[in-house]
Amino acid sequence: MDFLQLNPETSSRFRIPGGVDASEDEKQLIAALVERFPDPGLDLRRAALPDLVLRCREVAIEIWHLPFHLWKADHFRDFRAAFLALALRRQAVVLHWVQVNVAKFEDDGEARLTLADAGRRTRMLVDSLRLCDASCSECMLQCMEPLGHETPHLCGGGCKCTERCHYCQEAPTPSGRHCHLPAGHTEPHDCGAESHTCGLPCSLSSKGNCGRTCTKKPGHAEAEHMCSAPFHRCSEPCSLRGCQGPCITPHGQVHTTHKCREIMCPERCSFEGCVNKCASEDHFHAEKCGPHDHICDQPHPCTEDCEAPGICEIIKELVSEVTTFQNAHGSFQYPLYTDQNGLRKKCCKEIPPGRRRHDGPHLHSLRENLQHYCETKCPSCS
């Protein structure tokens, strides 16, 4: 079943409201996105993500009456939450559909495995629609790429402020020149004219959280050119091997370990086939533990065989083989006979999050009074 293309007719009943801590902007945007992008036919595959982000961003600009280049951190946070609501709605639709169809077989091992598989696959879908919250590499807005992307951080909005110059508008003869600073800057809008501010590159322009150009008065006496950013970040590569995230420690603060903005362990879960990240909130977790200690925060299917005495299921197959039957009255040949083989099924239990195994024995079904077949082969058949 392709969960990414599933379009149950009941999907219109599912609406994902904002949480109790959601802002009014977030709730308003969630309502608009859920209405404008109904679940049936909505393509949530990773390849369709850039176009969907752009379309949702246009809705947010319309709803909030705020140009993208003026968004603040709160707006990006609300947008990420509202955008994720589309994936949470799909998850609710799929899980409801599966639960309804396996409700009569809830103790059956295969039904439990089907439901667990649906849960894992929909969680993967939700995770694929989480957006990055790092700063754009070209401006001071936030990145709109998928979380965990390996490309440069980009906001996708042009990275330039398009507001009118603050200084030109206050001049005796106002002009309509536009600001030349990067989008998301905190200083007054400046067109870059020499009469407004210094305009030379900030002395710490190689550091993070920099406004790029000096905002001091033209011809300032101080030798150091500084932008209006309240602080700059160290920006050296993170000390964790393999991590290229820039250090967010304030520039000038003495530190021996470079720590990027990421707090989670970047390693994948050690369960075979699991694509989730380790749930440890220690970014340097890998330096303190073994490879099997990386476990995500989701349940995992048990891969062991059922250990109950006996055979779980007998598989009957018709095998073609010419055999002669003979008695006192004569003989005849017959071409088919039944071949029976015992099958031991996989355990149907889930391993709880954060653990390597579940409690109790491995069982292929949770039905009461579960019976297994004798595992001794019939001597007449053998």
C-alpha cells in the first residue's frame, strides 16, 4: 500500500488543530492550509516538497499580511508547525483507515504487524516534512529546506530586504531608494548611500549572525567596523567528528569545544532497517557510547521467531510426483500428493522505545489459548 498516495474519502473529517501553546498566527495558518490543501490528491513526497513549501508560504503571506523578508523567528516557528499539520493530517487518515480494517483481528499477529508498519511508515512521512530552522547562509532569515538536508541553508526568498530606505525617507527631500541589507536584518533600512552609514564590511563578517556592513556613522573614529547585530557567533566547525555545523558560542567567549546549534545525536538508530535518528539529546552522544546504544524514540518490530513449543502453521503444497498404488486386485498410478511443512512465524510484539527487547516470550499472536501444532513429522509421510 502506498501511504503517500492514499486518498480515503473520509479524509475531509480530519483536522489537526494547533496545540494548547499554539499562537493565534499558527492556528490561523493551520486552518487556512488544511482548507486550501485537502488531503485527497495532495502530493507529500519529498520531491514535491519545494513546490508545496512555496505554495504554503504564499498562503502565510496572504493570511498574515506580512512580506516574507520581514518574517521574524516566531513567524518561521508558526509556519513550520502549520506546514507539519498537513503531514499529521495524512498520518491520522492512514492510521484511522488501517485501524478500522484490522479492528476485528487486533490480536492476530499479522494484523498487529500491519498496524505497526503503518505507524512506522507514517512517522517517516511526518519526519520528511519537518523543515530546517537554521539561519539562511545568505541572509538573516531562517532556512526553508527539509530538516537534515546536506545542501546550503537557504530561505528561498531572494535574501534581500526590499523595504524603503529609512534614512532617505527622513531626508528633507525623501526618495524611494530600497534597502540593500540582507533580509531579516535588525538595523534600520539602509540603501547604502555614503551619507547614511559607513557601509564598509563588518570586521566580523566571517562570523555568524552578522549584518555584513558597518552601521556606524560615516568616517567614524573607531578602527573597527561593526554591524548592528547584538552579538556574533564563533562559527568554527562543530567539534563532533563529521559535523560541519558552525559553532553558536558568542564570539569572544572563551570555549574549548565548538558546539553547533544541534542538540540531538546525529547518528541513526541502531535497529536494522530503522531510518530514524537516535533520540539522545546529547549531540556528542556518539563519543560516549557504543554503536548499539543509538536508539530512536519509536517502537520497533521484534524480528525474532516465535519461541512457543511446536509449529506455528502447517503449509500444505501439492507436489507433482508419479506414484504407483498396488494391491491384490491390480495397480494404478497417481500424479499428486500433499507435502506438508512446518512454519515458525515471526514474533508479533513491538519493542518499546528506548529498549533493545520487549518483555515476555516471543509469540506470533496474542490470542488467548493460542495452540501450536506438533512438530514431529508423520512417519508415514516421511
